[in-house]
Amino acid sequence: MRQPILLLHGALATQAQLKPLARELSAFFAVHSLTFSGHGGRPAGPTGLTMQQCAAEVTEFLDAHGLETTHVFGFSLGGYAALAAALKAPERFRSITTLGTKFNWSPATAALETRMLDLTTMQEKVPQYVQQLEQLHQPTPVADLLSSTAQLLRGLGDAPLLTPENLSTLEVPVQVLVGELDKTAGVDPTRHFTDFMPRALFEIIMNTPHPLEKVNPDLLFSRILRFVETVEEGLI
């Protein structure tokens, strides 16, 4: 019986972002994916969009689909949500691979990130991307999507869920991948936080920026598969 793996998308995306990866992994795993609240037309919830809610939805998904344990791949926001969920229920996670996950949150870094979520500026500079967001997240207006995402980021800036202190207690095997040119996650901050995790591997993907579509798909697939095999063989 194939091991399950759960794929978690990044901010401003849906599970559709991971369909190409899901197709590749389906030859080796029972692949699952979800779309977080506030994305893909789903309401953000009574308190708005928060990372706490995203993390809770990961565990709720496992419960709803009868998955006692699973491997996970999370891109950007998805990786953060997976690790936050694992801190509360480590026994549910056989391994976690993250890519482009930003760990170093503060009010200052949140302010920098939310500055890029201005709809007027986006309509001027990247109108096609705004149109894509409209189609992907309908009937949610893009303005509401950007506002709720900014709320999530400010919440992380004020009270990060992942800290050196709690990551040092995480016994789940974690593979942390970051692009050499990723200005969102940043190589040095990512390496710094990885060092606190007792069962973590760190790798820089050379000549690679943050967007998932810029990552070599064959390399990403091979890294996930290799790491899961390492975990299943008890080598980490």
C-alpha cells in the first residue's frame, strides 16, 4: 500500500498550483491536497484568514480522510502551516518537506510583504496576474483576497507560530529547500531556522527564485522522493 502524501499550496494560490507535482508523485504515493480557507472561493472564516486556521485545517483534513500519519510537501505558506500543525500533533506527520517557506516574521518583515499586496499597484504592473487571481478565487473579490492575506501576514509578524524555541522540540523529519535567488524566504534566514530543528536537512536549489513555476520540477520531485525514502529507511 502506497504511503500518503499531502500537498499544501502557497498564498494567493489553490491546490491547482500543485497538480503537476501531484501527477508525478501519484506513481509512488497516495496523493492528497487541499485548498486553504480564504482561497479558491472558500470563505476566510469568522476571524478572517490566519495561520492558526491554516494549520488547524491540515490536521482536520487528515482526520476527515482517515489519515493517521502522512508525509507532507508544503510550498511557502503551505510549509509554514504544516510545521505549525506538526508542533501540535507531531505523531500525525511522517516527514515534512518545505520549499520557499519564510520563517523570519516580525512586524517589519510583515510590513514589507504586505506592501506588495496593493491591488491598484498590481493592476498597473501585473494585470494578467490579477485576472488569474479573479478566475482562481471567484466568487471572492481579489481585493478581499489580498486584504485577508495581508491580515494573515500581519498576524505572523505580530506573533510568529514558528520560533527557534518550539522548532527545537520538533522531532518530525524535515527537509527544508530554498532557492538561491529566493528573496521572499531568503537563504540565510531559512538556514538559521533550520539549524534549530533536530531532524532537519537543508538544501539550496541553485539559480532558483521564489515562484514555484520557476523551480525545476524534476529536481523537486526527486528531492521529495529521496527524502521520504530516507525517512522510511530510518536513516534520519
